[in-house]
Amino acid sequence: MFRTMNIAMGKVGLIFRRGQLDRVLTTGQYRLWGQCTVEVYDMSVEFRPTHNINLLLQHEGLASKLEVVRVKEGELVLRYEDGVFAEALTAGTTAYWKGVINNTFERYDRTKVWIDEGLNREILNGRALSAFITVVTVGIGQKGALFIDGKFTQTLDEGVFYFWKNAHRVDVRVADLRKQSMDISGQEMLTKDKAALRMNFTVNYQITDVVKALVENMNATQQLYNLGQLALREVVGSMTLDELLEQKEAVTGYVAETLNDQATQLGMALNTSGVKDIILTGEMKNIMNQVLIAQKQAQAQVILRREETASTRSLLNTAKLMEDNQMLYKLKEMEYVEKIADKINTITVSGGGQVLDQLKTIFGVNDVK
């Protein structure tokens, strides 16, 4: 008893008898005799048999039609279909049919740390390899320090770097080499005369040595901040409040001088620094306001006394001139009479005396002898 079997173009048929691969059928029509099982496979896709592939490959007829790729542990194979990337193959045995699609393969050692530079970046940045690689970006104005298994290896300049994910632990620490600003804010301190205040100080710095900043020191920026705090407390504690308010430049100079050498050891260079604010506490602010008011009042009293003295001196000089000059005395006398008369509505003069003498009598003016 037989049956007819058609194998279409681009298909392959495998005939099994008693559980063993008997024949491989290509495109055409066949008559099959006896008890057998036929499995048909598409030649445009990966060969995934229901039986053990290594046993099937012992059949020469089948092995000659397949391209077998064996991937070891620690390897990665990239498959290309007609020159276009298709997939990444991990450890195991995979087979593809010959003749329909032109498959090419690239083999890479994943036990290494660095990925070969020849690997296409579009593939590296795609999803297919995301599980196998680590991507590190060192941005503009930055520099990185590469650590492999916890050991510093080298510095990295600006760019994108690719590493295999494997037993090696890759760590990249990045530092910004551009100028940066650090605020040491809200530091509560006591001056030499026990005045409580808060100070805000700013430091502009730049990382100049990546190895010192990232390898030889842990958290160099925080260390610089702490050193700035200590320097501020030291200089503020050595000055009175009045000295501090009058000599801010001295504070800046002391902190800058103190931090310069220490910053060099941290791989940094100080550019500029300075006091931003000195903030007095509520009680000290009230005291300083009272002192300021008292100072201004004292200044006003001095000015007032100076003006009174000048006025008295002017009157004295005028009196001396009138004593020596009767005509000037008369003119001054008439000036005062005129001013007084302006404030009086009616004046009645009687008798035969002189009018001026009568007015002098009214206003109590006597000749100066």
C-alpha cells in the first residue's frame, strides 16, 4: 500500500521509519510505501526538529543540506540574512537550510571585557544585544575612570564605550571637568566675641586630575565641602563680629589659601571663592539694629551741635559788627521792627515823640551804649 506525497518548493520532507530517519525529500512528488512518518520543514527558517538534532545530523543526506552553527559557552554568534543582521545566537547547536537564504555568521568571544571595534554600532545599540553588553557614555566635558573587577585600569575620554556582560565586573566613574560652583550654605557659627550668625560661602572649582579625584580619593567633592566648612569655622572663630563685618575679604583669603593645597591633593583647582551672605540670628539682629540706631542718633546730635555752634558764632560776629557800626545797628533795628510789624494788624502812635522811639518803647528795644 502506498500514498502520494508532494513536497512544495522551498520545503524539505523527512521520512521516518520505526523512529529512524530514512530519507530526505526535496521539491517533487513521491510515492511512499509502507508504514512511515513524514515531517515537512520550511527551508527559509531555522531547522527545529522534533528529534535530537545531533542524532539527525548523522544522516549524511540531511547534514549536507544544513549549515550547522555550534556556539560554545562564553561565545556569541551574530547571524546575517543576505547581509542583514537577523539574530544573536548563544551557547548551543543551531542549524539552517542551505540554498534558500544566504546566511553568514560572526563569532565573538564574550569572556573578554572590551567589544571589538569592528562590530556595527547600530547592532550594538539595538535590543537584540542589550542583554549581552554594557554601554557607557562619557559626555562632553567629562572624563571617566574604568575599573575592572574593582581595579582601576585606565581613563576614558569623551565617547561611547561597549563592554561584554560576563563574569568581569565593569564600573566607570565619571567626572565633569568643566568649572563648577559649590555653595557652603547655612553654616551656624560663633565669632570670637560669641556672636551667633549664619554664613553662606561659595567656591568655584574645577577637576584637573581624574585619577586623584576618582581613584585616590572617595567622594572628593564632599571632602572639599567639609574642608571648606572647617576653614570657615576656624577663621570666623578667630574674629569678632565687627572685624568679620568689616573684613570679609580676610575671610575669603584665609579660606582660599587653606583650600588651595588640599584641593590639589583632591585633583581639583580653586578658581574663585567668596562670602555670599552673613545672616545674624533674631536676637543679634535686634541688637545690631539698636546699635545702628544709636550710632545714627549720635551722628545726628553731632551735626546738630555743629550747626548750633556755627549759628551762635555767626550771631556773635554780627553783634560785634553792629557794636562798631551804629548805621548797621540802626538797619538791623529797622529789620526787626519790620518783621514784628508784619505780624500786627494796627499800631496807634500818640504824643509828640519820635515814631521810632515810640516803637522801640513798645517792643522794649534799648540803645546799646
